Amino acid sequence: MKNLIGMYECRADAKGRLMLPSGLKKQLAAELQEGFVLKRSVFNACLELYPLAEWNFVMADVNKLNRFVKKNNDFVRMFTAGVRMVDADITARIQIPKDLINFAGIQKQIVLASVGNIVEIWDKDQYEKTVNDASVDFGLLAEEVMGNTEKTE
């Protein structure tokens, strides 16, 4: 599992194509040949770009769900709604389908934000509103999520 690094600003053309920045191209060199999966984010108005191997890893867990349980079946349907295979062309451009552009509210200015082993694709204004949200106390959030007080070393 590869951890990606960086936040990149770029533009989409009128057809929804965006060129992966050189920093991401270098990190994803092997994955450029295999392709990617593009999907709606579960929690935010952004898109998630998965290298195919990472997508297959996630789907291995999803496929373990009992599809005869309605909530599991509903989850799988909603989780995979709008999912697309996307390939990078020779210049490392990917095409974002129109329905996914609309879902994320993407205009021309885009932010590609690495989040562990995937890349989030945001409209720049929406990304800045989200990361600068004053209602979220990041210090408190970090303590709650990562500050396990029961750890002893």
C-alpha cells in the first residue's frame, strides 16, 4: 500500500480533462499503466481517485458483506454509485465524467489532495472552505482520533 504525498492545484479543461501534476505522476508511475477508479466521496462533495490495486483491496472487504442483508446491499449500491474506470492518456491526463464533475461542484480550478493511498479531487473553493472550517477544532480532533491515552510505552 503506497502513501501518496502532496496537495496540487491544477485546472480542468472544458471537457473535464485534467493533467496529473508531475509530483503525482512520479509517485503513481507504476499505476499509470494499470488505470484508476474514480468515485464519489462518502463524506464530502469531492471525488476519490483510487489506483486500481487500492480499489481492489477496498472492494475485497466490501465483497465480504452479506448481500442478503438489506442494509449491506444498500450500502454496496450507494458506495459504488457513479464509479468509473479511468485511464491516464500518454500525457497523464484523465477524463472526469460530467456527472461526477456535477457531484463535486468542480469548476475550472481543482485541488488534488493526497489522502493516504488515494487522491481526493476537489473544486478549489470547496476544498479551502473544508480545510479552513472554523467549526472544526483540529487539535481536539487529533487528540480524540490519535491521542489514545491508554497507550503506554
